[in-house]
Amino acid sequence: MNKIAIIGCGNMGLIYANSFLRYKIVTKENLLLVEKNTDRQQSLSAMNIGKVVTTDDKAIADCNIVILAVKPQDFKEL
């Protein structure tokens, strides 16, 4: 089974996450939602669609697919 990390969980990141779950590409347990904003982390956790982590979580390295779903102006910080 794939382990997927989605870095940036705005509109685009959530579209990826929901599609991966709908088509059974990944399970909730193997989906990491990587979000830097603490308020957004809380709302993502409430959605219960994957494990919400911060950008420095070591679990990201265990994923075999990493998707960057951040705005171009955030690339430098990332």
C-alpha cells in the first residue's frame, strides 16, 4: 500500500487527499497531511481524512509519494 504525504493542505491538497481516498489509492492511516499553520492543522484533524503533521515531522521521509501542493510564493520557505 502506498504511503502518501501531501505538503500544503489548502484547496488543491484537499482535492488530492479526497481523490486518493475515494479511489482507494491510500488509506487514512497511510495519508499524511502536512500543514504549517496550527489553526489549519486543527480543522484538518477534525475532518478525519488522514494524519495531520507539521513540516518537520520525520514520518514524511517514510512516504513513497510526496506531493507538493503549495503556492509558488511558498516554495522558497518550503
